[in-house]
Amino acid sequence: MKFFIDSADIAEIRDLADTGLVDGVTTNPSLVAKSGRDFLTVLAEICAAVSGPVSAEVTATECDAMLVEARRLSAVAPNVAIKVPLTWDGLKACRALSQGGIKVNVTLCFSPAQAILAAKAGASFVSPFVGRLDDIGHDGMGLIRDIVAIYRNYRDAFRTEVLVASIRHPLHVIDAAKIGADVCTVPPSVMRQLSKHVLTDKGLDAFLADWKTTGQSIAT
Ligand code: E4P
């Protein structure tokens, strides 16, 4: 499974990228607004910090205007992936961009039918939002299960990777991995939670306390 960081906070992204465990980044207009920074500047910095795809979302709603924005965003760095919403205009833009060799992430996916359209449009990634579905009492992970099963039926025709988005906690990541989703885009706080276990901390404290009683040093 690949890990993307869902953030436009360059300090957080650099810090997590240093672990060598980050395969890409996703941003969205809300995350850019939260960063309080110029979009193209922050996008360039993120693209330099990670070698994998960095999703940058268009804000136009009509296909031709999306394509104009996509060209501007793509010019920032070779690892920019263009994010378009799951609308008919977004799907048309996805098809045009994909045919031109540009990676596209079709976002705001909330149903298997939408995911089928994204794959038909040649998307490199489809982003189903599990947390937002859970928030309204729907089965977010059930959507991931359905999309992965459907794409497996058309392995040769559908090359779209399932990018699990709107992740709220480590259990979402574990469940997505059990299903076999390709990518999880994880907020920095959840990424940090993934390594945590109370017994790891407790066990390490005990090992170090016992080691101290030996008076030995490995390095010297
Ligand atoms: C995905 O690419 C989106 O940026 C993101 O996962 C949305 O998550 P949210 O529901 O926490 O805003």
C-alpha cells in the first residue's frame, strides 16, 4: 500500500517525507486555504519535497477552464497530478488530460457508479471519501470494498488506483489495507498515530531501564 500525505502544510510534509515512507501528497482547495499561502508557491515546495505524485486541484467547474488551470498547475513540476471533481466536466477534463499523458486524480467520489466513470475516463487515481460517508451514517469502507471488487473484474481495462481519502483514524488505514486498496491519503496527525502503541512505549521504557542497570554502552 502507498501512503500519501493529505496536507498543504509544507513543514509537516517535509517532516514526514524524511521518514522515507511517503509516496505522494494530496492537497485540496480547503487545505491550501488553511495553509494561508500562495497555491503555486506551496505546490512547488511540496513537489520538491516528495518524488511521487502531488495532487493539485482545479477550481474551475467547466471543462475548458479546467484544462487551462490544469496546464498552469502541471507546469509547476513534473510530479503534479491534476485533481478534478467527479462531475461530467471533470470526467471530460480527466479524459483529455489522461490522453495527453497527465496523471489525473478524480476526487469527491461517493459511489461505485462514479468510480466506474472515473476509470472509464482514464483516471490514474479515484478518491472515494470514507470519512465524509461515515459522518452521514453511510458505510465508507463498504464503498472501498465495492470499488476494489469492481476494478478487479476489469483489471486489463481499468488501470485506476483506488486512493482512499477522507481518512479519520488508523482503523480506516488498516481496513483499506485489508481490502487491498492501492493508496491511503492520510492527514499528518493520523500518519503519526499509525506508529503508536501503548505497549511499544511501555516495553521500550522497561528495556531501557533494565539496560541502564548493566552500565554498558554499545557505541563506545
Ligand atoms: C482527498 O484528497 C481530500 O483532500 C481529503 O481526503 C478530504 O478529507 P476530509 O473529508 O477530511 O476533508
